[in-house]
Amino acid sequence: MQVIVTQINPEQPIYRGHLRMPSFLAQFDSAGFSGSAWFVPATGNSSGYLGQRLDVELSHDRVTQVLLEDGQGFKSRVEPLPAPGAYRVSGTVSSMVPLRVPPGEAIVSVTAGDATFALTIAELAGIRPAPGIHLSFLVHDLSLWDEAL
């Protein structure tokens, strides 16, 4: 997904992921939605990114309130919520890739506009949706990982 970083808070970075990369609370704009997220820059520092168009991968800390949606009046969207990095997502399953470990687990890709969220079956409370199925859920602590990493 492409974003433009419009604001970065360089104070108090949070370290994320297995690589323990610093992330900074940031505001961003994209073609499909705008809001706040934890930005993980490839350089490890927050300078030089304001106003830049960047390719990012999305990640999150957790997902809640997962619901299957029917096709009647369904609209794909990502809506910011009041908490930083929180969003209500309505999207369509684009793929499901089984994992070997743990047995029965899979990565489910859900696309909403230009954003794709990678969720596990565990995060989906055991729901195993096929491609084309519509889901809604809340994303907490969205992270934008600079693809230059």
C-alpha cells in the first residue's frame, strides 16, 4: 500500500516485531483511508519521511469483533476509530494460505480498498472464510512497515 506520512512523533519510539525495530506514532494519508498508525521506518529513525510517498506493509497487534458479512449492501472500507492505530475494517477475503505449524492454522488475506490485512485463523476466532467472503473486524495498533526494510 502507498502512503504519505503527514506527521511523525519522534518522542518515545516503541520497538516492534521480531527485529525489534523502532516505530513512531504517525499520521498518514493513502488512496483509501487516512489516520494514525505506528510507522516503522527502514532507517530506524524518524527523520526524512514527512511528505514522502512510501510503499508499506500493514501489520497489527490484535483483531477483535470479527463478523461474517452478507453481500447485501456490503461496502469495502477502512474507518479510523478514536484510539491511535485503531480501525473498523470491512473487506473481502482475497486468499487463504494454510500453514504447516501449527496444524490447522492459515493466513487469511482480507482486502479493503488498497489495504490488505493478513490475519490468522486464531485471530478470526476459528472462522475459516473462503475467498470472496466478506468480513468486518476491528484492528488495534496498526503498523506501517516501510518496504525498504
